[in-house]
Amino acid sequence: MQEKLYLLNLLNNEGDIQNVRYRVPNINQCKECHQSGKTIKPIGPKARNLDKDVAYEDGVMNQLKKWHKQGWIKGYAI
């Protein structure tokens, strides 16, 4: 199976266009995160991928802390 590569133009937070090459993972790479037992299942976002600072209108804040503050998530240790 040939690797799939997409050339994307994304708009960043500063309004600048960024050219990104996105390589579609192969089935073995997908299994690393999506395998549960012997089946591959969709997954939602993981905290480790969301645990970062984001520029909001009221200033920069860790995304998970902001969500916790807004009551969107519970149990996040501040």
C-alpha cells in the first residue's frame, strides 16, 4: 500500500498561512493508539494532547485549566 501524503495550508493563531505535509498513518501506526483488545476503535482527544497553553481573548492559559475553570471538565488537578 502506498503512503498517502496531503499538502495542507493551515491558518495559525496569528493569521499566517502555514504549509504542512500530513502523512496518513499506516494500519500498524494506527493500532498504537486505537487498538483495544483485537479491534481498532475510534478514540477521542487525550489529555496529553490538550495539555498546552492557548491564547484566548482574556490571555494565555493552559487549555485544560481553562476548560476546568469553565466547568467543561472535572477532576483536573490545578
